[in-house]
Amino acid sequence: MSAVVVVLLLAGLSESAGRILPLIARRPGVSRAHAVRLLLTGAVVEFVVFALWPWAAGVLAELQSPRTEAAPGWTPGLAAPLLLAAIVAFPLLGPLLHTLLIVAVGANLTGSLATATGLGWWSAAGCVTVAGLGLGAAVGGVRWLVVRISALQAVPA
């Protein structure tokens, strides 16, 4: 289990780096301490999102078929492709590659969910997709809120 936590933490850090470092590069006045705090906060948030993805998909699967077993969790092999997020999340390499990576990880998670719950592959894929989109929307909303609050604090009263 600790290997999975380490892999998910590194995946969260790589995802955070892919999102934060290009923004920091455009703002040379940002202090190193502030950049590190942003990077680590983003890593924790992304770790939580990655860790909750199988659980949320399992909850959705249980709503469809209450006789299902426990939702599958992450394994090191299943979570390892998330480490590529740092490479493909950079804007120059494109969001399409990042999306393809997340879809591939979601497809692997779908197979595990379908096997564990007895749902069909397409039903499990729907659960994984809705869970991923819901978690992504929640994090996107938090990011938007943080940007708005930060912008309000930067404007002198």
C-alpha cells in the first residue's frame, strides 16, 4: 500500500508541476518559497483527486448494482502511468496528450472496476468517466475560486 501512496504522491507532484511551472515561468517576480508552496499544495490536491478516483467510481457502480463488491483500489502498476503527467501536462506538448494519458489510465481502472463489481465494461467506463469528470470539475472550481480570491487580495482597496 505504501508503494501506491508514493506513486500517487509523485503523480500528484508531476501533475502539479505540469500545471504550475509554466505559470511561474511567465511571472519572474514569484519568490522561490511561494513557488514551492504552490507546487506542494497542488501536489496534495492532485494526490487527493487521484486517490479518490477509484473510490468515487466504486460508489457510482454501487448505485447501479448494489450487489457489487468493494471498489478496486490503485495498484502501483495501475497508477504508474500517472507519473507521465509532468511530461504531457506542459502546454507546449499539448492537452491532447495529457487527455490521452488520463483516458488510458481510466481504461485500466475501468477493467479493474468491471472485474471487481461484475458490471459490464461500458457501465464501469461510465462510472469511471463520471467520477473523473466530477472530481476534475470540483478541482477546477477550487482553482477558479483560488485565482479569484488571489486576484482580490492583490488589488489595493
